Amino acid sequence: MTLDHLREIALIQISQAQRTNAMNTTSWIVEDLNTGKAVLETFNRSTAAAVNAERYKVWATKAWLVEINRRVKAGDPSVLA
């Protein structure tokens, strides 16, 4: 097994863990992919799972807040628009 192959396996495992953690949260933020704006916070797991993934991205609330903070620190003006 090469080092690249091991890295690929690790990335797959991280991705799977993130998805699992995202579904083990207590609330989710639904973001419109066209605007990048949050349109809904839901506390219902089945609602979060049923969102149209072609139009919206569902974030675990904590992950969404981390991303917003990262964008603010990077000076992204669209965060406050």
C-alpha cells in the first residue's frame, strides 16, 4: 500500500465521520447554494435529510458557524450582505 493510497483511505474515513457527526447533531442549517445564505434552521433530523441537495447544502450548526467565522476572519464581505 502506497502513502497516497493510505491518505485516500484516511480522507474517505474522515468524510464518513463528518457525515455521521452531522447527522448526530441537534440542529442543522440549510444554505441556498445559489446565494450562499442560510434559509432555514431545523431541529428535525428527517427534514435535514430530505432537503433537495441540488439546490441546498445542509450543515451541522456547529460546522456552519465555524465556516461563517472563517469567512469573517478572511474578510469575506458577502457574509454580512
